[in-house]
Amino acid sequence: MFQSKEPISSSRNRNRSRNARSLQPAVYARSIVAFTPTPTIIEELMAKARTSIEGLASTEKVLEIFRHNPECISVFARGGYTDDTTGNAMGFLAFLPLTADGHAALFDGRLDTGDPDLQFICRQHERPAAVYHWGVMNGPETAGGIAHVFERMTSAKYRGLPMYCRAANERALQFFLNIGFVQGASFKRHYLKDLMHLPMQAPPVASYDSYVPGAEDSAIGIKVVHDLSELTMVLAMRAAAYIGEQGIPYREDVDGNDLSATHLIGYVGDEPAGCIRIRWFAGFAKVERLAVLPRFRRTRLAFKLVQAAIDLGRAKGYTHFYGHAAADVAPLWERFGFVRRSGEGIRYLTDTTYFEGDLIVSAKPDALTPQSGPAVLIRPEGRWHEPSHLEGRIDT
């Protein structure tokens, strides 16, 4: 097995929506060419790779695979074709085009990816059943060259095929995550937690899981609170907005429900800027405690926090949302379809009057149910689309 020498970018989280199937060479591979190497280039690059990467397949095996199907190995170089592997920045990507039996063998253990048997590898004229990305050696100067290889994967022979890989070290893991691979893979009745797979397309980013650390300063992102440090951020923002700015009594804001509720944090860049709380009841969800710090109120954060709360509830199967709003902020809620109930409103510990409102939405077709599966239902709140560290430990 080969390994990644360098990631395509410095942050694993920065490009979560990138998918290798849709990488554009005009964007990522300008001034980089990809070509089929000669056996001599393969030998020299393998020797170079062994100085920094452990656990490589033997050069003899790599050449055997290459002779069997020359499409399996592509070399990248900056500027143009070259056979000078010493004075030029070069990298390579190798993959195994698997037969139908090879696809099954990858999961049942018959395929040794460190020493693959040719019976599992397609010839150049054959359409594979799946693709196993055997390995990559790349540096920052040539990392974009993989876009050329994946563009070839859009041809009729490769289009729509399942794609897999294994990360042999942390750098390789970061590289594959950055181009859209997801940890864990299943085929028929087999599940391998150490195998990664590439979704057919980049999954849409959920509004309630859109925060990306290191994003540009004006970017708005939202995430579910998962630990006490994040809950502390929420309480601090509410204290500033409600207690400090509006003079709301402490006992009215901190009402004893924070530990039984779900909270969302809104970020502008990497700065916590707002929050909202959702409490869950039988048949309806209560959306409340919307707060945005003053310097971020000219952004769309308040709007996005409310939308994220509704989206989260719909993902959990809720169609009825209920809330209270003061008269000055009621128009925001009404934009989402909340209908104000009749009456004079209610008051708590201050003179502020709050009006009740209801929102009824359609059921989400893919909402969570008891049939969603144990692996999905143990995942962290709001991250049901991402495998957890417990994946593969459940015997179903």
C-alpha cells in the first residue's frame, strides 16, 4: 500500500464540501500535467518514496500491476512532461480497477492490497466494478494533479463506480478527507471501519452543522453544542444580550432547562456570535432563547439560527414548532411562517410582552425514525450524516 506524503490543503475541516469526483483541473491543476509513466520513472519514484514513506508495496508488484493495466498509475509534474525525477517536483496516484470478484474480495479479505492478485484487477479494455485508490505520493507543488486523474474517472468506463481507499497514516487520512472520502465502507453484508469510501457526490451541508473552523472572517457557520465549554459560550452570549443589555433578570434567562435542551451556536468566522435553544416535547418542539451579540446584528445570523433550529427539528421528525416572541422581533419569526396566536400575550418577570406562535411544516422524507439503524442513532446530535468513532462496533 502507498501512503500520502502531503495533504492537498492544510486544514482537514476547511473543505468539507469538496469531492474528488468534481475537482476541476482548471482550478486545482493549472500548470500541472498528468501522464502515464515509463517503468524507469516508476522505479525512480518508488525509490524516492521509500525515503519518507513506510509500508510501500514492492516495486516489482507495482510494475506488475502497471504492465497488467497501464491506466493504474499516473504521474504528476509541474510545467510539462519530464522524465527527470530528481530535479523536478513530481508525484503519482495509483489505483486498482477491481473486477466484480475483486470488489467482493476487498471486503471479505481475499484481496491483499499490499500484494494484489492480478485476477482481481481489470484489464485496460474492461469496465471495473469498483475502484480502490491504492496510493498517492504528492507534495504541495503537485497536489492538484489528482484533479486530472479524477477527471478521467468521469468517462463511461469509470463513471459512477464505488471508490475506496485506506489511509495508512495521519497524513494520508487528512489527504483523503480533504478530497471528500468518508471513513467506513459497506458492501453487501460487510462493513469495514478502516476502509474509506467516496460518496457519489458531495453531501449537502446541513444548516445546523455548517461551522468550519478557520473559515473566512465573514463566513456564518452553525453547530450543535456538544460539550460544556460550548454551553458556557451560549450562556455567556445570552448573559450579554439578555441580562446585560436588556436587563432581564437572571432567573428568567437561566430557567433550569438548559441541560435538557439542544443548543445551537452561530459563528461569524471563528467568533461565537449568537445562539438559539430547542426543547423537545411529544409532538412539537419549542424554539427559544435566540440571541445575537450587538456587533453581529447586521449579519444574517439571526435568520440562519432560526432556520437551522427548524431544520434540526425536521431532521428529527418534528413538524410542529412553537415559540414566544416579543413584538419587536415577531416579524423575524413570521418570515418563517410562524402564526401569532390571538390574545394579549404573556409576561414573566419584566414588563416585556411575549406573543405565542406556531409553525406547521411538512414532514421531512428522510427524517430519523427507529428504523434509521443503531449506527446512525448513536451518532452525535446533528451529525447523523457522519460515521462516529463507534461505527463498526455494533453487531447488527
